[in-house]
Amino acid sequence: MVIKRDIHLKKLIDSKHNGMIKVVTGVRRCGKSYLLFNLFCQHLKEEGIADDHIIKVDLEDRRNKALRDPDVLLNYIDSHMTDRQMYYILLDEVQHVSEFEDVLNSYLKIDNADVYVTGSNSKFLSTDVITEFRGRGDEIRIAPLCFREFMSVYQGTREKGLEEYMLYGGLPKILEYSTVERKTEYLKGLFKKTYLTDIKERYKIKNDDDLEELIDIVASSIGGLTNPTKLENTFQTVKHSNISHTTIKSYLDMLQDAFLIEKSMRYDIKGRKYIDTPAKYYFADMGLRNARINFRQYEETHLMENLIYNELRLRGMSVDVGVVVKNEKDANGVSVRKQLEVDFVCNQGSQRYYIQSALRLPNEEKREQEVRSLKSINDSFRKFVITEDLISRYQDNDGVTFMNIFEFLLNEDSLRI
């Protein structure tokens, strides 16, 4: 089964010959190796690059164990560079090489070496790219399959596909399993045996009960505002644990650094400033989130919000949670200060979009409820309501565009039309 990953492939293509080490990162099993060794290699060959100018080393393969020695690996690569033409060096699971930072930095000043690597989350994260390559590391973040990629190989209707995608997520391996049992087993095992093990090994966590409890709490409250202090209170009252908000913040940072979750900050739209706390957390893959809590909480409203967030991030946007402060009078004529929420404030260069996620719009009252915060924003940037209702795209008298979730997900230019 061949799954096109054109969005991420373009990132690699655009980074060619930029004089930096291209570091492909992302949550485990999202397809980093396949992207680099299959799709990118195919691109190079289509561009006329000869096989002997593509140096590929899978360092996870025991057959290449000798190449995990840094000096042996250097000699191996150097021995294959026999002329002044460009060589493309592709190293998978580079963390298996001791002193791999020195190996990679050795090629920064070689004009005809273009280097691409992947690495394990337990030893090679975003922070490593920043610190280890002296400003010469170019991180290329890879995500699980988006819905467009998922549907390119899914055998079924888009409605059934969306249901499966929201339940089991977009890790490529999921598409190879046909039964609920196999999908569930795969996701649960991956979370427990791979992701948690990575984090424990990297940060040397021995007593991991609080970490696991925290993951369950965050997974149960996607789309909900929270902060370390609030979570500390939850642990004290519900879990009877004395874990501090400082430790909770550290754990949340670990989960973000392992690409499992992302944090979305609150932004005061009228005041044009960030509100430090609370924030929202979203999972990089909804299947992993659902598996973590044993598929107990399948709330379409929150899952759809997570789905939209991931798609916006995939499109290269920074995504905040919007707040509009508005003064209104209550039934007694007393002025009341209210905070209206905008699900997403999306920025990309000079462009901004305001987006509300609304699972259903059954009546005019619900529709007005969703656009209330959008109507309170006094600028010219575009405003959207995305719904699962099977509606044709339209714009109301207030300039708010209503769009079906399938149009949004399946057309990457849907916000620009």
C-alpha cells in the first residue's frame, strides 16, 4: 500500500541544499522512515540522481551494527563520496550512533553533502535539534496521516472514513488492520510499550504513576482549558496525590517534546495579548488519545475540535485559543463583563483566520450561539464556522462563512477560497 505524503515530501524537497542538517521528527510510527527512504528517494531518482549518489543507512537494522561506531560510519560515508557531485546522505534512527552530533556536524562544511536524518523520540527531540547542531539543524516535523491522506487509500465512504479516523487516528499501520481488536491492540501497545518507555528512559522516571494519571486526565479533557495549578488541585482532590504543579508542568513539557500533545495558548483578540494561563492541549493522534482511555470517551464535539486543530497545524499555521472580552447589560441593566471564546485564532504570515468548531447547527439559536464571539471581533480577517452538518458553503450577512467538515478537510485551500 503506497500512501502519498505530498505535504511532508514538499518540506523535504524545499529544504534541499540549504546547507543545514535536515532532522525529520515526529511522533513514533507516523511514517518518518517511509517518507525519507521511500518517497524522498523516489523523488531524487525522478530528478535524475544516480543510486550511487544516494547514501542510505538504516541504523536500526542489526546488519548495520558496525556502522553505529561514529568513525566507522564516517569512513563508510566518505568512501562512497568519490567525486564532486552532490551526495544525499540519509540516516535512519541516527541515535544508535554514539556521538552522532559530531558525525553530522562533520558534514556541515562539505559542499557536496546534503544530510537528512531521523531519530527516536527517547533520545532525539526538538530540543536536541536546537542545542546539538549549533543553529545548523533544520527540523522538519512530520505528523500522522491527515484525513486527505487517510482517505486516499481508505476503502469506504468519506462518512465512514471520518468515523474511523476520529476513532483510530492516522498512524499509517492502522490502515493495515481490518478488525477492531487488532487496531485497539496496536494502539494500546504502542502507547504503553513505546511512547511511555521513551519518556521514562529519556527522563529517568522511576515512579511513573502520576505521569500516567496525568496523561489520562489530559486525554479525558481535550478542548478544555486547564493549567498545572488546576491539575494539581485535581490530583489532590480526586487522586489524593501530592504532586506539585511544577512537576505537572515538567510532565506536560515531556509529553509535548515527545510530540504526543500540543499546547494552544489563550489570546485576547481585542487586547492583542496572550493570556498566560489556562491553555488547551490537543493530541497529535486521536487514535492514541482514544486508546489511552480505553475508547471510553468518544465525544464527537471534542474530537472534531482536535481534528480541526491538527489540520490547521498541518497547514503551517500557529493556532491559539481566542478570547473576546465584551461588556453587556444583564436583565437588571447592570453592566457585566463577559469572555466569549473563539475556538481557534490561526496566523500564517500576514493572514489570520478565526474558526469555530460546531458539530451540529440544528436551529437558528445554535447558529447564533456559534457566531456570537465572531461577530464581536472588529477586524477584516475571515471568520469561519466548520460543522459536520451536510451543508453547502455559504456566507451570512455578518461575513461569517459556514463550511462542512469534509470540504475543510479534503480541500487544503478551503480557507483561501
